[in-house]
Amino acid sequence: MDNIYLFYWLLFVVAMLYSSVGHGGASGYLALMALYAFSPEIMKPTALILNLFVSLISFIQFYRGEHFKWKIFLPLAIASIPMAFMGGLITMEALVYKRILGTLLFIPVIRFLFFANIPDEELKKSNLILSVLIGSLIGFISGLIGIGGGIILSPILLLLKWTNQKQTAAISALFIFVNSLSGLAGQMTKGINLSPDMLTYVAVAFAGGICGAYLGALKFNQNILKNTLAVVLMLAGWKLIFT
């Protein structure tokens, strides 16, 4: 691979930025691998494996900050897990796959740029039936594309005013973890292809995830992190769709 060290640096930065806002980073890893001409057969399982490590780190940090809400998480996750498995069974043509991925990258851009934090007094009670419907749809898309679904779930939670930003990050992180595990299980029933450098990818993403989760949950101004990530995703999405 050309510019391998640049790839590792970008992988670290993507993991750091995503984990700082409670995401595992699969959409970012997929965009990065697509730009480096990885095949979809390698991209999907690689992104999900990296997701498992980074989203778990992020969840632990936000959970320690007492931002997690089991009542909101459980119906979403219970509905999404079997659908993520089903989505993981499906293989798409490479060009269609990249177009869909590029389009999905614009969802978190909208969330990061246009959704402000919601004061606790404005939060609303979650709806069980709507939670099941949302979880099912996001779960299927997650398994199909090879993401954890946090980039889709987060703006929905904020739009519905069920959670504030840090609660959204905590719920999304664990949602990503369980969906990534389920989607990966679906892919494994058909056999998966992994890069021989997989352990290095995990180590780099893990290190980035630790840095990002610490900054996002405890120390750093999240607006700076979100705006940076939004610009990166916008550029990657544009390239995947139009080139």
C-alpha cells in the first residue's frame, strides 16, 4: 500500500474524532479504506472489528460520566441486533456500496453542524413502538453497509429530544458495539476476508479511541471536535459519491 504511514495516521485521527462524540468510527474507516482502494469484502469486516474496540472504549468513558440511559437503549438494541445480522448476510456491488456509504456520511455532518445540545428541561419521554421501528431499520442498514449505526441513531435521538448530546453519545456507543458484533456474525456465516495488517489497524484505532473518548467525555470542547469531524466526513462523502 502506498503512503502506509499516512494511512495509519489518518486511521488514528478518525478513531480519535469519532470516539470523542461516542461513535465507533466505522463510516470513517470505510471512507478511508475506500479512498485507499480496499475491496468491500475486506472493508466491511475490518470496519466492524475496529468499531468493536473503539465504541467500547467510548461507551466506558461516557458511562463513567453517568450519561447512559438503559431505558432508551434497550428497545433500540433488542430490535436492531437481529436486523443487523440479516443485513450482514447481504453483499452489494462495489460501486453501489460506495455510493450508499458516501450518502450516509452526510447524515452525521448534518448532526454535528446543525444540532445544538438540548437542555434537560426540554427532553421528552421515549416511545417504545417508535424505538423498535427505529432500531430495526438502523440495524438492517448497519449490517448491510458494515457500520454500527450510531451516525444514523444520534441525530434521530436529538431530533426527537429523547437525549442530550452526552446521553446520545453514551447510548450510540453501546448501540454501535452490539450492532457491529451482530453484523460481523452475519458476515462470518459466509466467510470473511481480513487484511494481514489487521492487528496493526486495531492497535492504531484503539490508541486513537482512547485519546478521543478521554477528550470527548471529560476534557475537550466538543464543538471543536464535531466541526472538525463534519468537514472530514463531508469531503470523504463527496469523493465517494462523485469520483
